[in-house]
Amino acid sequence: MTYEEALAAVTGPGGPYEIVTQQVRGVEMKVFKGTPPSLPAVFEAVRAFGAKPFILYEGEVWTFARLFELSDRLGATLQRKYGVRKGDRVAIAMRNLPEWVASYMATLTIGAIATPLNAWWQRDELRYALEDCGAKVLIADPERTERSVGPASELGVPVIEVRSSGKVAPGAVALEEVLAEGKPDPVELGPDDPATILYTSGTTGFPKGALSDHRAILSALLANAARSAIGALRYPPEGGQAPEFAFILAVPLFHVTGCVPVLLSAIATGSKLVLMRRWDPEEALDIIERERITHFVGVPTMSWDMLESPSFPRRDLSSVISMGGGGASVPPELIKRIATGLEKGRPGFGYGLTETNSYGPQIEGSDAIAKPTSAGRPLPIMEVAVMDPAGEPVPTGERGEICLSGPNVISEYWNKPEATAKAFFGKWLRTGDIGHLDEDGFVYVDDRIKDMVIRGGENVYCAEVEAAIYEHPSVHEAAVFGLPDPRLGEVVAAAVYPQPGKSLGAEELRSFLAGRIASFKVPSEIFILEEPLPRGATGKIVKRDLRDQYQKAGRP
């Protein structure tokens, strides 16, 4: 079946994911006719799975019933003991744990705004986000409690600690000590009500809180489901019987990829979800083989790691339907390796942003083989345009800024009206990426406008790292940029010119930065220069020259 035929069968009149036209935030858009009113409506629909195993984590088995019991009691706790009301922000800071999922569900169920915080962040970064979102309460694991309890106390934000072991940090309270009985009081919710704030690096040195309503997240969720249905028609399973879905969560839940296409897809379909404590390719292969995982979604680095494993040829990965994900550029060789290395699975990658709830152009199967450098094409709920700096579309094949529009796009940046205004051309979200469209409507991402490094799916804003470097008393000049890396896509690099008469070593600088910024932001490549950094006619440091110089000096 062709893509067009499958698309019509799935999204056309009477199809399981029928698309119709509606007004969304004052703009006419294409939406899924059967979009539920809210995320809690989706949760209620799967409550009936009861004793069915849902989350597997480090030997623990959480059934749907067990998860709902904790979510219900936590929702009641937030309402009755912390006064959380509709629209309040509940911050979540922890590694991938079942309690993360329960906290997220509980927050949304009582109409509050779930605000996940990056688990890599240090004290100052956590303080910024807690203050920026105006958190009513923070739910954290012990490691994040230790980092955040100080700033949380200064801001008057109570901290609930999950998985407490022994002494709880002053200013925090163990979940077991405050957990209420019963269910939360019902809250009326609609598609336009705010649901989540996800922090993302942008065109400033501070993270911005991307605010999504329930419709936006549900639109992305349904788009992924519709895309899966299209794939099933184009690439029918052997014997005609589709296997029961099983997901592995290898990326952080605080990332939009982990939260929407993985977690919410698993919830909505009642599928098994295996949480990884940390990324390890051998462990991931063990899980895929043992648990008969059907879908692997991660950054390209992770797929590379598994394919390069010496044990890969001996593994039984016949359960895998799709391997791929997004979050960074995809080398064509990776697509080829997945297509030839898996018995039944097919490559599946997408181009999505935090601001689009991870949904965007996607490509899989034969399309990925035929157009390996393309990011794919979206379902009709999303429009794609390539525009010039004035916001006018450019001709097919010409480069410009990729702009996206659809019901899955965020409402705004929290408390940042100027940043919101800069991010949109009317209904069009400006991605900051340079690309083009081909004659078939496939999207190609060619470059980035933003001065940002994407390291293994993690956004690293160069100005933030430079600011931290400049805090070192021996630094005179510094420039941070990305260098290509076959595994991570890019690594963070820094060129540093010390103060005259002062010495500075790379390891000394790394140690200095370790307590100031998250570890993934600390440059892995540091070049100490004996002369000032190259500058252009305007006096600005020319990072392009530095990037070219060090790439030619031996980087891949």
C-alpha cells in the first residue's frame, strides 16, 4: 500500500484517526476528530487494565492498578495538604522512576501544570526554574532533593522526597509521611487548559518554559498513533497479527521524547514500559531480547551503540518493529544499518521539538531508504513552510527557515512574551533551523540558525557555557562551539585564551565547570590557545574558523 493510500484509510472520513478542520486558538487548523478532552480522560480510559503489568524498573513490576493507586493518593495529597489548585505548577525532579510517572499523572489529573525539571541540572539551574515557573511544590528523588532543597527553601517551595532512604534533607519531607488516602477531588478540564511546562534551551542563555495545553499534547500523541497505524498498513506484520506493543524508555522522562511519544504512547495503548536507570547498550539489548520490545525510541547515538555492540549479531531482536527516534541529526549510514541489521524492524526517525511536543515530519521504512537525508513529512495536522527572514515562503528546493504550524504546537513560553513573539510568524513556529522541501513535500534539515550544540540529544547553549568559563579568573577569551562526533552527533568544544601571564589546563577548567553547569554541558574538547581568538570585521569571535580549524586538525 502506498503512503497516500494508507494515509487516506487512517485519517480520511470514517477512519480511526479522522482529520477535520476546527478553530484552535483563533486559527483554523486540521485536528483529529476524536481528540479526547484532556489527558486525564486518557488515563481514566486505561484504568481498567488493573492488574496488567505496566512499568518494569530494576526488578520492580508496577501494574496499572498500583500506579493509579499512588497517582490517586498523590493527587489527593497535593490538593488537601499543599493547596494545589487548577493552574498551579508542580515541579518534578528525578531520574526515570515509577514515581515520576505517578507524579506526572497526579498533577495533570488535578488540573495543575506538570513541570518536569532536567535531572542533570545543578543548584542554580534548579533555582532558576523553580522561581521562573512559580512552583507550588517540588517532588524529587534524594539526589535532586540534595541539590534543590536549599533554593526551594529560599523560595518557599515545599519539597516532597520519593524513595527516601534514612534521613531526609532538612526542608523536605518523605512522601510516605504526607501521602493521603483516597482519590483527589474531580476537576473539570478542557483541551485549552494548560497541561505542561517543559524547559528548553533557546536563543538566550536561560532555559525557556514551553507551555502546552492538553490539546497540543494529545494531538502529538494521536499523530504518533496514526503514524503507527499507517506503518502497519504499509508494512503489515507477518501472519497479519500485530504483536502487543512493548516500549523501552532509554531517554529521560523530562525530555519531550521520553514523555510524549514513549510514556504517553505506552499509557494510551496499555503497553509494557521498561524504564532504564541509565543508558547502557548491553543492558538495552538484554531488555529488548528478554521483554520482547517492539519499539525503541531514542537519540541516534543509542541506536549506534547497540548496532556497534559485539553481541548484536547474536541477539534475538525479532520482536522489534521500529528502531529510531530523534533529537539529533541522523546519519544516512545509521538508517542503512538499521534496515539491514534488524530481522523485521524498520528505521523510523522524526524531526520534532519541545515546542511541537516532539511531533513533526517523520520518515520510516522504504521512504527512509530512498531519502536517507530527509527528516520526512508530517501528517496533515501539521503544516510545514520554509520561509525567508521576512516570513515569506521560499520556492521549493530553496533554503530558508523551517516553520511549523499545527494544534500540537505550544501556546507560549511561560512568562516570556518577548521570546514568544520572536518565536512565531503569526501561526508559524520558527524552528531556528535552516532547511528545504523537495517536490514530494519531504523536509530536509540543512543547518541551524541557533548557536547551539546538540550533544546526544541534549541541547547545549553556547553562551551559557561561555559565561561559566569566563568565571574562571585565568580566562581572557573563550568561545564554545560544536564538533561532529560519530556517536553523539556533536560534542561540546571550547577554545580558551588565558589571561596574559597566567597558566590554565584543560582538566583544571573542566573541574572548575563541573560544579557550575550540568555535566553534559562541560566541554569534552578544550583547546588552550597561545594567542587571541580569531575575530571578524565587527570584532566578534569567528567560531566558524575555530570549528573548521579543529575539525581539520583530526576530528572526524
